[in-house]
Amino acid sequence: MVSDVPSSDDATGVRLRILGIVALALFGALFARLWYLQVLEHETLQVRAQANVIRVVTEPAPRGRILDRNGRVLVDNRVVDVVTVDPEELAAGTDGADQRRSVLLALARTLSRSGTLVKLTDIEAALADPQYGPFESVPVAVDVADDLLVYLGERPDLFPGVRVEQRTVRSYPYGTLAAHVLGYVGPITGEEYAEVQGRWDPADPEGKAYRRDDEIGKTGVERMFEDELRGIPGRRVYEVDRRGEIVREILSERRDPVPGNDVWLTVDIDVQALVESQLERGLARARAIGELAASSPDAEDHPDIVGRAGAAVALDPRDGTVVAMASYPTYDPGDFVGGISARLFAELTDPANHSPILNRAIQGTYSPGSTFKPFTAIAALSEGVIGTDGVFRLDETYDDTGVYTYPFCSVDSDTCVFSSPFRGARAVDLRRALTVSSDTYFYKLAGEGFFQLPRGRDEAIQTTARAFGFGSPTGVALPYERSGVVPDRAYLEEGFSRGVFIRDQWYAGDTINLAIGQGDLVVTPLQLANAYAALANGGVVHQPNLAWRVTAPDGSIVREIGPRVRRDLDLPDWQRQPIIDGLLGVTSDPDGTAYEAFNRPELGGVDFPLETWPVAGKTGTSEKAGKADTALFVGFGPVDDPRRGIDVAGAPSIVVAAVLEESGFGGAVAAPVVSHVLEPVAEGDVPVARTTAEIAEEARRRAAESLAAADGGGTP
């Protein structure tokens, strides 16, 4: 009988045949892969093989310097000690992850004890950062104490792969002076890297391509002139073996780093120091006045004067250059060297701390108050609101009683009555209204003049304001500048459509408030200074310049930046001169709102040389619900004063605007800031700004003299 079950020999044969087929398939695939790699991918793999033995190490280039208009260095570079870790040496010198972690923990403790607070997690995060290549030393602490160089150098067995190298970082000879103008640098973020990655060709030997561990300008001039200040990175090319050890340096491929270009600012550091000190002094004066007011019987009726923040700007109206720009409170850009802690950065950006990092000169927006009245006056003269057939003739007087009632009210309402905090019967014309800052004169111009004009012309105040630069950025070379707001019907309607406003109807009261710089009108201190600069120079609105020259490391001129004119306004003398006359009275007339600031040293002002260097100016006090008033003043000079027979034989050379938040009346607080700035400018004795090194040396000298005096006059 024949069995249907296969024998064991047959089963074995089947299995062998299957194994043979599998083996042939595997060898076939292997040979196919070898043929593909050796024939088709030969050139690609050859390039990769060469790349495996060639390594390029980039050397960062020092950034260019930033200088003031006279060539004094405001931002420089200094060499500091940086603790770095070589990951390969660390791995070769330790046995396992536990020992490696123990070494890094010991390093963190050593750094912290020397005064540079570093956590183990910080070092581990730096070593794990993919931005560092396998042949790069990873920085873990910047600007460490000098004694670490010896301590770590003598203990290579305890700290394998750890070295102290020298690198360049930013230094600030004048400390915090002009911090908001200069800005700071910091590690490039992913977003910034993506933005600049295509700006330079990495293969271009003259290019400035970025790496993920580079620093970049974050704010101020450091950011706006990044392309100029950034140097050309150097490189070193090494040949390495398959174990990653350097065989030789290919010297023919070596390229030394080239420092960046120097940027020369229009800022005068002496005037900058003067403006900053007087701004801080003015805020302190405001707080002192506030303390006295708090003790008065009606103190509960008025918000507390805080006086903790403000800004001041000085421009040359002849060419629009920025002479000084101050914002308070300020910060130390040196805190950003080597990275800033999250805690300190939070303090700098905290509104409760008055946001020291905020540049209020271009980012703070304020109601200009009565400093806006000259522009309302220009609009009134140009539209005939002041004129033969206008609300007033130019020299016609108006009885200012401190209260104005709008005569065209449809209902009997208190909203039709507009009062002024500066009450008192007085006869004023345009010039006098500016000198004594009459609100009711401008109320009447707005309600019975501008608001009654045909549609289109009835927004003449807004048109004039925009012509002088309000409502749009000035274009100064600083980041994050704000536009401010010039409200009109379109603004109100757009806000209503978004649910911001509860009405879309523009009323006479809106025009009345606008005429005296209140309502929704807000401006930056730089806009205010620039508008007055145009008034001072006869109508030329400049785009403010912050830099005037860029030079190469060898001193040769790369480019020069001349004046930039945005528009030349039609400002005839018959319109301009009555306004200038009124502004001259602000400082020289005993009834002028800034008379004490320029004539009464015993009251906090100065004894200004107005007979030889007349100053035109305007005070402002803007109201904000629930807060103390913001104090403003803008002054410029020297100005011809025909009514007093003074001819200065030249155009005004400087405009200074000061804005002090929650500080009280402009004449009492802001005007003295400007008078104390303009007095040394007028007399040619602006104090020389001192570097931090000079200040420290002076302190040491005085300490030595005091010690010598205590010892009986011996040699210190």
C-alpha cells in the first residue's frame, strides 16, 4: 500500500530549496546595492567622504563700534573670559553618563561660587543645543572671574574638556547713558535666524552669514544698523581622521574675521547726559510737589502725583538731527552681555515697574494738551477762522472768563459748557492766548469756527496736524516707533464698527477738545519735538536722523547720511510770526506760563539770558481720568524777537521737548526741565559727560582724600 504522507527526506529537500532561493535573493539584493553605491552614487558618496575629513570652524567677528557725533565711543568691544566645554573631550575623559554629570555638577558649583550663577541644567541644555557642531566648544559662562582661568587650568583631570577662552563682548563706556538709543544685542532666536538666513550667501567670503549661536541686535541702533555693525566671520578649515581627531589645518582656506563698520550718531553725549539728568531731576521735583500737595486739605480731590516716568528729546531743527533722546526709567545694556536672567528681564518689562526697557520717546503716547495749540492756530489762520471774516480778527481780543458755552446746543445740557482750570477774567488775542494758554479762546475757535465749516474743511485741524507729522511715525532709525492718533470722523466710525466706541457721530465737543490737544489725540515726544522743529525752521518737516556716518574699520567712509526732508509746508510769515510772538511771551512775559522756569531761580527755574538768546516755548498739561496730569513743555531757540528788538542773526539751533507722566502742571514741572537744559546750551558750557571709569576714578580719589584728611593730612 502506497502512503500519501511525504517522507522526511522529501521534506528536507523542500526546505533546502526554499533556503537556497532566499539566499540567492539576499545575495542578489546585496550585489544590486553594491552596484548602485559604486556606480550610480559614486560621485555623491565621494563628496560625502571628503566632507567626513574636512571640518570648518567659524570664528565670530567683533561688531563695529557706535560713536557720538564728536567721535566719542558709546559702544565698544572688550575681551572677556568665557568658560567653554568641549563635548568630545568631556566624553573621552569621563566614564559613563553618571561621571559626566558629576563633572558638570562640579563645574556649575565652581562657577556659582566664583560669582557667576550657573545651574547644572543650564550647562546640560547648552551641550545638548543642536546649534553647536561636533568640533565647537560650547560656552557655558561669560565674563567669569579671572581666578577661574588658573583654577580650571590647573585641574584638567577634574574638568576634562573645560577651558577658559577669550572672546569679545559689548561694552558701554558711559554706562546707562543713551541706553534706549543704543539698544542691546542678544542670542539670535529661531524667528530671527529664519529672517536673516537668506540675507547673506554662506559661500560668499565677504558675506556675513549667521549661525544659530550668533548674537544679533535686538533694539535701538544695534538692531537698525545690524548689517553695518555685524562683522565678516572668519573660518578655519581642518582635516580630521575617521576618529574625529585633527590631522592638520588647511591654511590656504583660513580667513581671519573682519570687524564690523562703525556707526557715528548725531547724538552729542554731553547734551544726552544733561537731558537725562534734568529729566530725572524734574521727576524728582514733581514727586516733591506731590508730597506737599498730599498734605493740603483738598488732597483727596486730586489724584496722587506719581512722577516716575517720562521722556525728553532734543533736535536740531536746521537738519532734523537727534541731539539727545532720553527715556526714564532707564536700564543698563550691560545686563544683557552674556545673556540676561528671566527675572531681571521680567522686571525691565513689568508695567508695575514703569517698564524701564520701553523707549517712551518713540513708544510712549500722550495727549499733548496745550502744546498742540500752535497747530490749531496755524489751521485757524490758513482756513480764515482767524481773519477778517472769521471768528476773530488776528488782533481782536476776547474776554476769557474761564468758561465757554457752545451756542448751538440743541438741548440744555452741561455738555455744552466747557471750562478751563486756569480761570480769571482777561482780554486775549491770538498772541496773548498762546502766552497765557487760554483754553476758552481756542474753544470758541473750534466750536464756532472749525465745526461750522463745510464738510472736509471742518477737519482742518486734523489736516494741519498730519502735515506736521502727527498721526504717523517720524521715520527715525529706531524700531517699534508708534504712530500716535489724530482722531477724525473716519477714526470714530471705524472704532464704532469694531465695538471700541459707543457712538459714531462726531460732535462739536470733539472738535473743541481736539483744539486744545485733548480727547483721543495722542502723540509721541519725538513727534512733538519734530513738529515744533518744523515750526522753528519755517515749515520744513524732517525725517529725524539718528546717524550721520558709517566708517570701515580702517577709518574710511563707507557712506554718509544727510538730512531727509519729508515735506516743505507752506508756512508764510504772516501765519508763523504771530504764533512765534505768542510763544516768546510764554518765557519772557510775567504772565507767561513758563516765566518762572526761565526767570525765577529761587522757584526752581533759571536766570536765562533771554535778552541775547530768546526762547519760544509752550507749556501743556494734559488730563487723564483717575490719574494726575501729564506735564509737557517744548522750547526752542535762539529766536528773533522783533517786538523786543532782538535779532539773533541765525535760525533756531535746538528744540527740546519734555513729557513727564502723572507729574502735574507743565509750567511748574516740565518747563524747568527744558530751561535747565537750554541754559548751558545757550551759554556754551554744557558739562562734559564722564565715562563710568572716570566716575569710579573720581570716587576713589575722593575716598583717598577723605582718608588722608582723617589721618591728619598725610599723603593718600
